[in-house]
Amino acid sequence: MSPRSGPGATLQSMADPPPSNRLGGMALANGLLVHGPRHWAAAVRDEDGRMVIASGRKRLLRAGRLTELPVARGLVRLGEAFAVLPAVRRGLPQARFALEDRRAALAALAAASVAGLARRRLRSVLAQEAVGAVAGLAPALVTLRGSQAAVWHAVEHKSIAAYEAGGPDEVANAAAHSKEHDRCGSNLVVPLLVTTTIGNTVARKLFGRRAIGGRTVVAALSVGAALEVFAFSARRPEHPLSRAIHRMGHAMQSGFATREPSQGDLLVGQAAMEALLRAEAADPPG
């Protein structure tokens, strides 16, 4: 989510190579995208209400041992998740991404205005960046609040949770699983707000506003650091920091980011999951 890889993103493990049962996903505006270690699959309802399904191989980003170093590994896997989106667009033109909503574009403009106003009115650089970081959540919040994307977000969580709990056979029983998930991008929101606020403040003090290269590096490090916190919370859910992150993430999910799906919606999720599992089984790692 935004601070997620799009509204309704469930992230794969950022700390270790993903095991065979660790899947990621993203809620679309009209269906569900899921991805595994090597493939992606998506199922959507087209304008006539018909289900359309497609799958393909992921583009894996590898740079030797660098891709497994702390901070870098999270950025690599996040990059892989984003690299799937053009392939989905080509392979399934009926798919609609949630952030294509016109309201999200208007929210993005409003967020930029708020951030600009904060930089003009507030003396503290830290306060300016904090306001800008919070305002940056607006597009994702507007997209999810009261929209069908919140339903597909719940389909994503239920479908992935069912698979993780009982394997392929359990996917058909997704309705019985929670619509909140510990690996939802909502659990990345608070760490990302903290790291980007601190990182942007440090970058402005060190490089000023015109040193784009330096600020870009600091921004990447900030995202990578937030992903490490996210991964830590997934690995050690009983740690006090993890419990606090998950509590806030679940509050966001249950409050506005998810909405209970119908059985027909869950069938779309099941179709996406089954297409992904078929693709992974047909093309095992070699």
C-alpha cells in the first residue's frame, strides 16, 4: 500500500528468499494480482462481468550477493513486485489498477499542495517532511476508502492466508480466513513514515534541495530500512515492536482498507491463486 506497492499489497518476505508457500499480491480495481517466487497471475471481472485470467513469468532482479544484503534485499524484491505491473498490463489488458482512479489523482495533487504549503509555512525541516510524508498517504487512502478496491484487498488477504494455512486445497475455503493479514503493506506505513521523514530531513540538511542524486540515494535507503523493519516484524511477531506495528496495521485494514467480499469475489481470487500455482508447478526452479 503506498508506502505500499499499491493499494492492497501483501508483500513477500523481504528478509530471506521466499519459501514456496510465501506469496505476495495486490488488489486491483476489478480483481486480484498474486505473485510467487517466479510467476505472477491475475484474475479480473471485465466490463461485462466475465472472469478473465492470465499468468506469466516474473522478471527477477539479481546482482549477485548484493541482492541479499540488508536494505538492498528489500529494495530488490519491491522492485520485482513493481516490475510485474507492465507484464500484467500487456498480458491482461482488462485489468484496472486501483491507483488509476481519478480520485487518487486528485488526492495526489492535494497531497503535493499540502506538502508545498508545509514547506512554506513551517520553519522546522523535520516538521515539513513529517507533514509531507503523512500527506503522501492520501492517494492510497482515497483509493481504498469506500471503493471496490477494499473488497479486492480483502480477497487478496483471505486467498493468501488460506493457502499459507492449508496449501492449494484450502484456497477454496478462503471465506473462513481473516480479511486482515500481517504482511499487508499497511504494516509498512508507520516504519516508512518514520524512515522517510528522518531520511528526507537528513538529506535536505546535507545536500540541500537541488542535490537530486544524493537525495535519491537517501530516499532509497529510507525505504530499504523501513522494509527491514517490516521483515523483522514478520519474522518475530511476538516482539513488542512487531506487535505495535501489526496493531496499527490491522486497525487500518479493519477500519477502512478492507471490506468483506462476496462469494463471487472470492471465486475470482481462487482463480488467480490456482493460475499462479499451476504456473509455478509447470516451471519449477532449475
